[in-house]
Amino acid sequence: MVEGIEKHKVKLVIIAEDTSEKSKKNIRYVCTNNEISVIELSKVEDLSHIIGKRNRKIIGILDKNFSDGIKEKCNRG
């Protein structure tokens, strides 16, 4: 994930609310340094269910249009 962020392949990072504070801090640091938006949403089990994978705490969105749509939706509430 970090490599994708540093290479600017990742356009948006979504972190589950119940991810450890250390992990949140680390990923936010990398994202801030690379000007990548971070959104904190839901719980690990919900985030995992949404993408159809088990135990996903942090996901990266690679598609700019998709990431823009998610950010817009989150800004509206």
C-alpha cells in the first residue's frame, strides 16, 4: 500500500474506524506527505464485507473517478 501511495497510484485511502491508532498514524503520515486524501469509515468487518475480502482495515482506491465519487458522497453525509 505504501509503495502505491508513494508512486501516486493510490488516489484515496479508506481506513476502518477500529484500526489501531499506530496503523492510522503511520498511513496518515505517508498519505499527508504524498498529498493523498484519507477517509475514516465504518468498522473492519463492514469495510471487509463491502469489498468481499476478510479482515481489511485499510484499502486504497486507484481509480480517480471512483475516488472522487466516494469523497463527494462522504462530504454530503
